[in-house]
Amino acid sequence: MLTKDLLRVSRRGGRYRPEFIGCEVRPLAARLIGTYREHVDEPRRAVDEAVEAIEREAEDFKLVRGLAALLDREASFETVAPLPPERTRRRVFEAAETVGVATSDEREEALINAADGLAVGVDAVEDSLYADRDCNQRLTAFESRWDPDDLIEQYNLSLSQTALFDATEVAVTSDDPRGLVAAIKRLGLMYEIDREERADGDDERTVVVTGPDRLFRRTRRYGTAFARLLRSVATSGEWELRATIDDRGTERELVLTERDVSVPGVDPIAEPSYDSGVERDFAARFSSLDLDWELRREPDLLEAGTSVMIPDFAFDYRYADFRVYFEVMGFWTPEYVDKKLGQLEAVEDVDLVVAVDDSLGVGEEIEATDHRAIPYSGTVRVKDVVDVLREYEADLIDEAAAELPDELSPEADVIELDALAGEYAVSVDVIEDRTFPDHRRVGQWLVRPAVLSSIAEELSEGMSFADTEAVIDDYGVTDASAVLAAVGYRVEWEGLTGGVLKSR
């Protein structure tokens, strides 16, 4: 993004159109890049003077300054001096107070006295005195990522971002609506998704981003977020952005497409993955639990009448094709809450749980839409969400149990219950209620009686527990204590030296 004083737009016909540049500016872009490269190891003053000389020759000084501003960000300017400038100034000013500087000779005397105190030459003092001023800092490195064409591409993107700084509302259609919404949410912007059927029968989804004037008051954060959003929008293949711009009190429309703006060296948004601390905190605490539900971030687009919504999370049940959606409804404006309630009412045939801030007082309205409401204050209690998931889980277990035979006969001689449950795509709770005519239950394992007999033949009273574990492990069972109990042995421990087998 450029500073607003470098914005170049056309207002012809009531439009608001950035003045884009093309290949005709390539010689100017190449000249500016060369200017920076030629001035490495020189002070910023020299770089600025060289750019100003180009400005005087150019038709549009704002264009030159805009391109130079982008190149400036690729340059490294550093203070290069024999002595720390602040320390040097302090010594010189102290010496000047003693001398009483009024003439050039007295100034020279003060510099000499300061140099003596610092044990350096006068030239070193002169070179250090104001070396940290911007105009005196040196261009130590210039490693631009852009050739002339890339610089032109970046300029058009930056110009458009600056134009969006005064947007009050932005509407975007994109061939990647899910990625677009994910970027919008990460930038902390409020949005709606409108769906419209096109003439060819396909749906066209428009994401409308609410601007600051629709909420509380204009803030710099919103202008910056709109600008950063454009970078994400421009990485998709086909898109169109329409923005309402507050042009010094006059509303104008800005229209951009993929033909206007692209991104050199795509750099996706690196924003936090969550819209709020409430969501981030909940996700961290839920993920630390060992549950049969997998938490997914921003899972699907859900049809909500003529619009679309993307819930914050989804919980996928590990043992069935079943998903519960989860939305965190924080402190929003009354208008946004009304729209969200309308969306919830229009969402059908999905299981949706909504954590709703107590201050909104709309829990009953959510329940009336046939979705579950969980009130919270400050932070969403994981236990409340887990309790709801347990209810779904109980129903799923009952359904799975109804479809599973009462008797199960695994082919394997030895198999863990968890592995068997995985084969049938059910939870261990369902498996544990079955009977196993060909196997014996040994702890959390199923073992054929013949295998237990073979193990028993290799064991003997007085055998060390370490050797016993090795024998049992060879048969693929990890629960040695349960196997020993099944074949009639126990372990007698002998202090810290280990244990030996004894008959029960």
C-alpha cells in the first residue's frame, strides 16, 4: 500500500478508478531500479536527489514517488559512523558549552576538544555527529525482488490497496469463495454471503464485507484490512471486487477485476488462524482432549436460503460419517445479530451448535431455529460443548450397535479391541458389548484359546518377569499382566531386582 498523498485516481464520469500503469512505464521502472543499485554505499540524501532529478523530467511526479516508495522498502539504510552519533553529540555539545561557540573558529575548537576527549581525530567526530539523521544514513544493500515488470505489477496492486483505504463496503465474487471467506475472517472483518442463480443454472456467490461506517466509526484498522484483503482476493483465478468509496464526502464506486490487479510472488495472508481469542482459546483446550471427535476449522459453505454461511468449526465423529457444526456468536451489533439469526433459521438438514454470548440474550431465538444454543460469558466452556457431543455420540453408538451382530469372530488369532472397532468403523464402546465365541477376552485384547495354551507352555514358575514379557510380546500381546492372569500366573516382586512368576 502507498501513502494517500501518492494516490492517483480518475473521477471521470463519476467513477473512482486507479490510474494503472503498463509496459509504457517499463523504462522509468528500470531507471529507478538502476538508480538505487548505483547508489549503494551512498547516503540517503544522494538517493533522494537522484530520484528528484527523475521526477523533474517525468510527466507525473506522483508516479515516480510511488515507484520509488516501493523500491525504498527493498533497500537497507543504516547508520554508518566511526562513533555512536548520540555519544558524539553529547561530547561536542559539552565542549561547545565550555568554549561558547559563536564563530567557525570556536566551532572548530569545540570539535578538537571533543575529539581529544574521545581519543579520535576531528574527521571522525565530524562524520559521526549527525550520521543517524535519515538523510545521512547510508544505502548499505539493495536486493529488490522485482524486475521492471514486477515493479509495475506491485505498483498497480499497491495503488488499488490505497484506493480501498476509504472503502465503506466491499463486495467480492471469486472462483474461490471459501478461501476468500477464510481470509476475511482472519482479518477480523464482518461479512455476509449472497447467493444468486445465474442464467446457466450455476450459483454465483457474492461476499459482502461490512465496512466501519456500518458498525461504529471509521478506524485505520478497517482501511488496512480492506487493503490486505485485496492481496488475498487477487491470488484467485477469476474475481471481481466492487467497493463503495467515501471520496471526501462523496460516494463513488470502485470496480476491480483480475485484469486490473495481480500479485507478484504470491504472499498469502499470515494472520492469526482465529477470528477472536475466544475461538483460539476454545480450539486449544478442545484439541488437548482425547475424544472421538476431530475439530476442523471453517469446514464448509452452508446454504442459508439465498445466502451462505461458513461456521467457525465442525466436529467430525471418528467412527461414522457424521458432522456437527459449531458457531461462536460473540459480541456483535444488533443488525449483524439479526442477520445471523436469519441465516441460522434458513440452515436446514445439518446439526449446528451455537455458543452465544450471554450479553446478546438470543439463546431462545437460536433454540427456536432447531439448533442447540450454549451460553457463555468471556470464554466458551469446553465441558458444555463436550456434553452436547456426548449426546450425539450416545445416539450414534446405539445406531451402530443395532447394526452390529451380537457375535463377532475376527480372523486374527490376536487382536486389540481398538483395532477391531476400527475394522467395523465403530467405537470400542460398541465392541465391548459383543460376544466372541472363538476368542477369549484378555484385558483389551481378544486371544484365541490355542494361543493362550502356547504361551502357557513357554512359561514356568520362577521365570523372570523380563523373560516372561519377551515371550508374551512374541505373540503380539502388549498386556502381560492380563495374559498372566488368564494362564494362571502372578508376579512376585523381589524388591528392586525384579519379579518372578508364581502359580496362582
